Amino acid sequence: MFNALRTHILSRVEMPEEDFTRVTELMIPKKLRKRQYILQAGSAEERYLHFLNKFPDLFQRVPLQQIASYLGITPQSLRRIRKDLTARK
């Protein structure tokens, strides 16, 4: 998503890529950039494990469907990932 936005903006504004990067670093909070990177770069399992480490108590309070949506996966994929990880232990 961020890459598409960057491409769109740079196609409409004459600006060196380095300047665009500096501007976005000022405008977009670091936490959001990190989350976007994790969602783009990591596998579904990696995103799930990162979520577990960052928010260990939320699985007790938030429905799995909402967690799956946050991770960018289907609830069925989340159930499969959880089942696979449990079987590995």
C-alpha cells in the first residue's frame, strides 16, 4: 500500500525520491511505518508471531476475526497457523 502511494505521489509531483523519503519520515509515525513493513515483508506466520510478542494479552480480549483482519489474513488462515504452531510444540 505504501509503495503504491509513493509511486502515485511521485508521478504527480516533481520531487527527488530522497526528498520524498525525508518528508514521509517526518509525516508518518515510526510505529506505522514499522507495522506496514511487517505486514508487507513478513509471512502470515511471522506477522502472527510478531503480534503475539507485541500484544500477548489481546488474544484473551479480542475476537480472532478482528485479529485476523489486523494481520491481513482470513480467520481460517489464522486458525490454521495457530494449529500448526501448536502441533510443532
